Amino acid sequence: MNRFFKITLCYVICFVFFLMLPMEVLALPQIEAPSYILMEASTGQIICEKDADVRRSPASITKIMTLLVIFDHLGTGRVRLDSEVMTSAYAKSMGGSQVFLEEGEVQTLETIIKCIAVASGNDASVAAAEFIAGSEAEFVNLMNKRAEELGLLNTHFEDCCGLSESDNHYTSAKDVAIMSKELITKYPQILNYTKIWMEDIIHATQQGTSNFTLSSTNKLLKMYEWTTGLKTGSTSKALYCLSATASKDSIDLIGVVMGSPSNKTRFQDAMALLNYGYSVSALYEDKNEETLPLLPVKGGVQDEAALIYQGPFRYLDIQGSDLGSIQKTISLPSEVEAPISRGDAVGEAVYTMDGKRIGSVSILSDVTIAKAVYRDYLIKVWKLFCSL
């Protein structure tokens, strides 16, 4: 065996051993904030976190819940974007970040939303709260009720804008991510406002009219190209907080940092989280648009039910898995018994990867079918007779 062959053989063996070694996992980003979390919005999957359940003062990221309650009411039709909101003396008196609404000044609810989402106006937040619930206190009750509905165990609000220094006004990084997810997935139109960098509004008061420029408090809009929102906050107690949302390659991320030591640091922390998320994430999506088979119905006024998927299926992988190996299996009974209602779950599409279940989507009846009575059976017999 000559020397050249021995050297070549050594190289080949070393290369094979190298291929057999596990791939190095990307190191977690260095984050200065004491509490943080990174979540993918459509799946709710947590990519990384640290002390995300610790209760902290939220400052103005409180307004994420304020905006959620506002959009809940818009969704019911009880209020509209063109509804007129009048500023009270109490709303005008709010300190901190404000858009300088005057007592008696009237703005549309859409303008008020911009004042909250872009400039973090405390006066606008209270004006909206009073308009929707009659008082800030009653609106805060709605905020706490919504937090309870979302299962936010580490959240309690005492005002609608985050000015409170009370120990009873708190939330956690994870709870902020969950309420952010609810806001941007249920009401994606909010991003039309949180992506605004600057926009003028008009103050119309007894003293006349004047222009006022809303300037975004979210510097990520200029620092990170995939930014879509969402909300900043800072007080001496809360320090610097941020819920940052971004969208890239159909992946929507939410990065929350709480208690950052400086304004600059919170944006650096958020960018580090988002960059890490996009570096490790791959998304599998099945839109579930194909037609499903008809399902036999026993004892109904109709013999078959049309079926639909409850929605698309999305799975976020952060392990470098082969998403092409994901398989879908349709699980349906041989028949169902009437009565059934439109929207009833009758089966599911099950997704597996490497033999392990990774999720499912319910299959629903797309029709309502009543239970057949004697008259219905007579009609069926008559139709059969006529068809012969």
C-alpha cells in the first residue's frame, strides 16, 4: 500500500466520520433583557424563551390588549371605524406619551386607533376606552376578562395605557406574545396601522384646526426590513419593553422583550430574536383546498353529507427535519347518524412525520341534515318509484 493511497484513505475516513457527527445547533441569541420569548404566530409554537412567565410591569405594551378589545368591538359592528370619539377632560389629562387631544375634540375611531398604534397616545387610549365602555374602569374590566378568556394567568390590568406603577398592573413575556398573536391573527388589519412610520392628523377644536404628525415609537420599522409592528413601552419601573412582529417567507414571528436596560438594547434584542427565529425555522403548510368525499348519513332526510376542512394545517420545524416526509391521513367513519349540523366535526386529517403525529385538522360537515321521519321515507319511496 503506497503512501498516497494511505493518505487518501485517511481523508475519506475522516470525511465519513464528519458526516456522521450531529449537526451543530445554532447558538441561542445573546439577549440582555431579563425576560423574553420568541413565538411563531400562526402555530403558536415557542422557538425560545427565558423567564417568560415572570410577572413584570408592561408599560405601554398594555395597549396591545387595549387594541384587541377595540377590534373585538369593531368585529361585532357595535362601533365602526368612522364612529366619532369625543375626548373628555380626564382623557386629555393623561401624561406620558400623548397626541395632545383637547377636551371636547372629536376624532374618528380609526384616527384614535392610529394615535394608539403609531404614537402610543395615552390620551387616545383613554378616549377610546370611555367611548367603548363608558369609563376607563369598565374598559379595564373588559381587558381583564379578555385576558382570562385567553388563559393569561400572569396578567392583570389596572389602566388601559400602561401608566400605572401599581404592583397589581402586570403581565409576562409569554402572555404578551399570546395577546399579540390573538391581535395579529384575528385582526390582521391592525398591521395596516402598526406599519405606519409617520402620518399627519388634524386637530379641530374651538381654537381652530392644526396638523399634528404621528411618529412611530417602533424604531424597528426603519431598522429591520421585515417588521410589521407591534408595540413599545417604557417607564422607570418597567424599563424598556417591546412586542415586535415580523413577516418573512410566510413565517410570522413575535419577539417579546421585557425589562431591557435601554431603548437601544430592546431593539437590538428584538432583532437578535427575530434573526435567530428565521435562521432555524421552516414552515410546512397544507391549505387543504381539495374536495373531500361525501359521507353517508344514516336515517337522515339526505343520504350524504358534503365535507370541508376546518382550515389549513401549518407546522413549524426548528430541528432541521425533512418536511417532505410529512404525510396526511384522512380519518372518517363509514357513516354518521342523523341529525347533524353544519360545522359538526365528523373526522380529521392527521399529519405524521417519521411515524410520529405532529398535528391534525378537523373535518366538518358542510350541511345540516335533519333526522328523517315517516313522511320523509314516503317521499324517498315516491322519488324512487318515479325514477324507475
